[in-house]
Amino acid sequence: MENQLNNVPESIWADGVPANIKDEDRLKNEDLMGLAIDFVMSNIIIERGFKIERTFPRLTPPQIICKRDGVVYAIVVGVSMYPEASWLVDSFRKDFYKKAVDQGLVPLFAPVAFESIDKDRAEAKLALKGDVFKNHFIAMIKVTDADKMTPADVNESMYFKIPE
């Protein structure tokens, strides 16, 4: 539903955390992953001139294979509820890196965090169907085969940042 006066999306939920939330009212991880992939595809990939190389939707990693300027990228999308941030487990990251490089692909990680526009639901990290969310995206992070990789490595990495 959108507010007719200023075209701002509105949640179907009243303010605050509902007293009795049914399981079917909650977004599942697959739902959040689908939203995160859509966000990355439309706000990063397509807007920056990348061409899609594989069929979608694709919920298994890498979720996105795309190409720009002759370089093919394999992108793993991470999803979380803000203020938490998703990160790649070292064993998965190293395996993903090796498989991507062996196939001539540049491995990237795209962490997306969702936050309800309602302060109370945001604090509860609650993801409900029909709610409206802010999307938090830091950068497209280049994955490495280093022994350890931390969020601080974003500053050392090639990445594409969304302008504020």
C-alpha cells in the first residue's frame, strides 16, 4: 500500500510489535534472500551496466553471475536483519573463492541487511510480510583466499559502494 499524497510505501502493520504473530506472517530466510537478490540485481548490477549471465531466481550460491567490460563476476548475496550483518564463514569463503577463480570468475560478496521502518519492529529484528524495510548495503566486497577475512577488509578491497 502506498500513501497517495507522497507516494511513500506504508506497512500493513500498526505501529509496534504485534502481540500475536503467526508463523505465516513472518518472512522466511528464503523470502529475505529473494528480496536481497532483487535489491542487488536492480540497485547494483543492472544500474551499473553489468549484464546477467545466468537464469534467475537462484537461491543457491553464487546467486548472481554477471559480466561487465569482459570480466565475469560470481556474486554471493548475504542477508541479515539490521544491525546484524552477514559475513562469509572462512571455510565457505575459501571454497567459493577457489571454485570461482578456477572458472575464471571474480568472486564478490554482497551483504544486505533489512530493517523495519517501525522502530519497535526494527529493534526486535522482526521481518513480517507486508512490512516496509530500509535496505542497508555497504559494498560489493571482493572475496579473497586469505587465512582470515574480516569486515575491516572492505577498506582494502575493490568494491562498488552505493552513493548516500
